[in-house]
Amino acid sequence: MLFFLLLVYYLSSSTCSELLRRQKRTWIIDSFSIEEGHPGPFPYVLGKIDIDRAYVVFFNLLGEGVDEEPLGVLKIDKESGTIYVYKALDYEEKTKLEMKFEARLVNEDIDTKLGVEISILDINDNPPVFDRELYEIEVPEDQAQGSNVLTVLATDRDKDKTANSTFHYKIKSVSPKSADSEFFIEKNGDISFKGCLDHEASKIISIVIEAIDHGEVVQLSSSTTVVINVQDSNDHLPTISGQTGTYKVKEETTGSSPLQLQVTDGDTRNSPAWRARFTIHGDEGGHFKIETDPDTNDGILTVVKPLDFEKGALKELSISVENEMPYFFCKVKKRTSSGLWTVDSSEGHNAGLAQTHTVNVTIEVEDVNDPPEFSVSIKHTWVEENAPPGTWLGNVTATDSDSNQNSKFVYKVGHDPAGWVTVDPHTGKITTIKPADRESNYVVNGFYNVTLLAVDNGEPPLTGTSTLEIEVSDVNDNVPQPKVQHLDVCLSDSSTTTNITAYDLDEVPFGGPFTFELLGDVKEKWKLSPSHGYTAGLVKEPGLYAGHHTIELKIYDMQGEFGHYNFSVTVCDCSVTANCQSQRNTASAAHFGALGIVFASLLLLLFVLLMTIICSCKKEFTFFEIESFGQTLLKSNSENPGTDCKVHDNDLAGSTNKKYQAPSKCQMPRYGIQPTNVSTKNQSFVDGQFPNVDNRGVTNQSNLERDNCSQTWIYGSTNGHYNTRKVMELGTMNSKIRTTKYLQEETLLNLLHKRVTTLQQTEVNQLNDLHHVYAEEGDEDDHTELDSISIPDDDSFQKTLETLDLKFKTLASICKPQEILN
């Protein structure tokens, strides 16, 4: 159908001063249409546009088919208005052409514009086309007739709702054909069948479907292929075709396979319709199971629960077989030209017609040696704690189900952790061989367990077991006990309480709560609050002194039985130490340290005496080191005293306890003794005065002689401690110090005795934890400066002494021998 949309308008133009005037024009335009797929020849005349005009105009055509896609289809003659077609069009690509028509004056001004549409005529040039060239599906063999198998779909590109685009479906062929089935297709493309499918007859069915349009001039068509794979269903029953095996099992054993069943099935191998499933009937007690071999489809019978020969020598079983997939059957009874056929199938009232195949088998149970069995698996009895050996606990009884010689057995004790019981091997009488102890680690919650055995004489011997559960009753055979017997109590101006906790191995009513009682003279020292219960409070009275104390305590149980205990109590100042344990540890360490120092001092004394004898006649100096109880002897040729001593002018005149010198007629070994942590409560160093080393009051005297011997000085130090100062060698001196050898030995003995006495007193002081204040050595504000003394080599010692000034007094007061001071 061709139509034009005429849009007529007038364009007015003026040149120079010409006035516009309205002029009516008449257009003559025919209706044009182009048939798709025109065979030609090209170009051909489509039509002509005429105009009733009084002036000359020129025609022009623009738009689709001219200068827009599709290009070069149409052209117009500018003077005559004739339209030419130059090539064919396709309706399926373009249904119409939209263009613009213009008329121009001689001066190229537009006179008129028109919109023009040219329709494309459709022809039947497209067949129906399926969306797939091949359809492939799987359909189960037991699918019911009339149900949809597949839906196919085709489309036609020709003009919609025309004969060219309307089509229908048709089954062109079915291969292979079957007398029991017939396929048909609906208008909408649904494919169904009548009758029954048979996998064994036709595993694959190929159907050719055709779509034909309704074109008036010519009818076009296309086809597709549908491939149906018929899946096997269980339309063949399995059959037990054979049996193999021993048909025998031994009693009290599992895992054996006495029977194997062979199965025949016409369905597809390894499919659910072929795989067999077995069922055992008549197996009371569940002694057997049967499994399917995945490769052969055979049924394998296995013993899973032991059989008892005495309960039956033969086992009668029935075994049936079926498939994993339910059984199906379909048979055509009547074919009709319309509608579905009449068939018999496994659905509905015919569903229960199929029967499984069943066989009967007999399994023989072989007799073997059975273990004896106790009448009870757990026997309960009772015994009193500490009952004498030979106490009867009861009897056990066992039986042997074997009817042969294996029925003879004896009783034995299997596991008796504490060795308390015995059993008569023939009668089963149980008696004790030791007194029972309820507090034993083997008694749990008051019960003691023993394993009893009954052993037959079979080959091999078999054993039955039973548990003897002995309830041990408690007696009051234990007294209360404290958890600890060492207590710490803090020193305080008020009362201090420390808990004492007790326990009893016996149970109620032979245990707690307990009664606590203090013994001895505890008035204004100790008391108990509370004194009844599982924990008592030990109260320290305010006036009790610090140190170690021992208290006596009785602890009574509910029956009046008691335990008598001595408690070690340490009272200490908790503000100084966190607890008294550290002080006890310190005291113990000090005690052993003192003993070690005594032995070390004796060894040192022997060593010094020996060295004194060896060196008494030597002229040259010999240096050696003595190491004792953590002290060090330093060797040195000179000693410069410090400036922390204040010496008065009269110090040179004489003093008794300032310094000590160990002289010798010959050259003596130089040594210094440096004790550590030695203190005497009342000793101090004030104004250059040193404590007297000799506590026994021995007066040490020596004469100063001119000799080439070195001097060894021993000085006291701060807080009563002795420190070894450097040995000051005065060089070659013209004077010799005359002294006896016993003076040196006496001085060393005094020092050792002083050291031991001080350590013993220190141990006592540490236990009392008392603080002592010691005087400072010297006066901080008064220090006497000591200048170095230079002695020329060419001067004699006597000349040097004459030229010394007053500053030498300080040095002399420190270094002068005791005999000169006196």
C-alpha cells in the first residue's frame, strides 16, 4: 500500500522592493510503492510528479534511498519530476522510505517543501526457522504417555500477521518406528507420544520436525531434528541364579562370609535399574548383614554379631532381592486413531503386581570353646576397716555353657591392687589376707575393686571376668593432724592471730570438727580463739617478745581421740621483712657460715705459723697471698694513710689501743688481713683511736730496731670492721725493730678469736632483728692533711727523723709500734 503525506507550504521571497503576493498552485502526485526483491532491469520508472504552474520550477528529492541509507535507490529528474528506481529493496531490512521533496525557483529560492513516504511491499521470501538445528533430550523409559517430551520453536521474518509469516508444525519422520509408541506434535510445538517406550527395543529415537508457512504465491518451510535418548527403567526383575559358600560359621566369631548369592538382571548394567538390593528375613538378634558387590552385583552374607552354638546349631534365613530403582512395566492393549491408547502399567491399581525373588538358606553354627560366665558381672560386698585376715567377703559363682571337657574351670584373683583378698579356686569363696585400710590410695569414695577370673582348661584357655566391689567401712584409727607445724607471727603492740588448720583421714563421725587445746605456761603469751572447728585461731598476746617459741597443742576429734603436737612459732617484725621465713633462712645461713669461718681460721693460723718459720732468717722480702673466708691479703711496698684521722700532738707520747705492728728481727712477709662484716657492739673509731684487737688484755710490746725489715700495719675501720690497709714499706732504714716471734702469732690469734666471737654474736643479733647504730669513723669536719714524705737516698734515717716537722705526728701516731707508744 502506498500513501503520501503531503505537507504543502508556500515560501515567499522578495527582491529589492517587490511586494509579496499570494498565488495558488496545484500538485499532482500519484501513490507509489516498491515491491521488495524486484528483479529489474534497473533503473525503472516508479512515477512522476506533475504541477500546474505558471512559472518554471525545478524538482529535488532528499532523504532515505537518495542521500541516506540505503543510498542510491531513487533519483528524480529535476525538470520533469520523474522518479526512477535503481536497485531492489528487502522488506525485512526496511519497510518504508522517508524523504523530502522540494520545488525551487529559477533563482534557487525554495518555492515549496513536501514530506514523502514510499512503502516497501512484502513478499514471501523467508521460510520459518527453528531456534535450533538439533534437539537432544533424555526421556526415562517409564514416562507416562501423553506427557510433554519436548517443545520446539520456529519464527518467520516476513510481515507479521500475514500469510507469509503464518506456519504450522509437522512430524516428517520417526526412526526407528515402534508398534508400541507413536509421537505427535501440537500447534504450539509440544511433542508427546502414545503407548509405551521400550529401552531394550529403541535406545535412541530420531524425529524430524517440519515448519511450513502459508504463503499465497509460494509456501516456504524448514526442518529440525529431535534426538530422544530413552533411559532404562527397572522393567526387569532381578533373579537369584546361584549360591556359593560353606554355609558354616563358628560361634563367638564375626567377619566370616558363609554365603554368596549370584543375581541375573535384564536391565542396563551398573544402572540403578540393574543394581541389586538384598533383604534378610528371620535373623532374630541381627547376627548377619548382606552387601552388594559393586562389580558383580552378587550378594555377600557376613556375620556381624557372634552366634551361640548352645542357643541353636542351625540358623534358617530367607533372602530376597530387588533393584535400587522401583520396578516398572508398560504394555499396549488397544490403539485408537484419536486420543491416547489403552495400556497396562505399574501405576495405580497394578502397582503391587510385581513380586521380588526370594531364596531360603540354612547356616550351620559350629561349636567352639566358650569362656565361663559369672552369675553377676559386679558383686558388691562389705568389710570393716582393719578387719583381721581371713574375714569372709562372700562367694562368686560361674558356669561354662560347653558340654565337653572345656566346662572345667577354676577361680582366680585377677587384679588386686593392694593384695587384700584371695579366692578359693574351686568353691569361689572370697576371704581377706590383709587388713583393709579405708585411707589407702586404692580406695575411691569408700570402695575397693578387685577383678575375679574363671579360667577353663580349653585350648586355648578362656577366661570369664567379674568385678568384686568391696565397701570399706570407716573406724576411728587416725587422730587429727595439723597441716603445718611451723608458724610465723608478726610482732605488734596489739594481739595478732594466726590460723592453725587440722585434718583427719577418718570420715564423719570420726573426724572433725575438732577441739584445740593449748598446753603449758601460755598465760599472757598465747591463747586460742576460736578453739573449735576445722581451723583454730592462735592469738599472740601484746607483751610477747620477738624470736623463736615452741607451743604444745592437742587436737581432739569428735570421738575424743587426739594428737599431741609441738609447734615452732617465729615472732618477727613484719614491717622490716615480708615474713619470718627470710629471717630463718638468714639465721641458718649465718650458723653454717660461722662454722666455716672457724675451720678456715684454723687453717690460716697453721699456714701463717709455717710461713713465719720459713721466712724468719731471710734478708729479702717475700710476698705471698693468703685467701680465707672471702678476705684478701694485699701485698704492697708502701701505705699512705688517709686524711680521715685526727691525731693530737700528744699521740706520739704513747697510747694503748691505736695500732699494731708485727715486727721481726729478719725481713718478714708482708700481708694484710681484711675481715668483712665483723663488728663488735661497743666498738667504734673516734679521734683516730682504734679498737684493741686483743680482747684478752694481753699487752703487746716490741722494740724498734734498725733493720731492713718492712712493716705490716693492721688498722681498725668504721663501724668496728677491720680493713687491711696497704703495707707501707719505709725503705731501707738504719733502725731495726726488735720483737719476739710470739708477738706476731699472738696478734693473729687475737684477730681470729675476735672474728669468731663477733660472728656468733651476729647470728643472735640477726634472730632478734635489732638495729644497731655505729659511730662514724673520724670527724667529717676536721681532717688533717698529710703531705708526702720524701727521704733522700744519701741521708740516713736518723737525719730524716730530726728534720721532720709536726705533720709527721699524724703519720707517726698511726704507724708507731705499740711498744713505742707505751
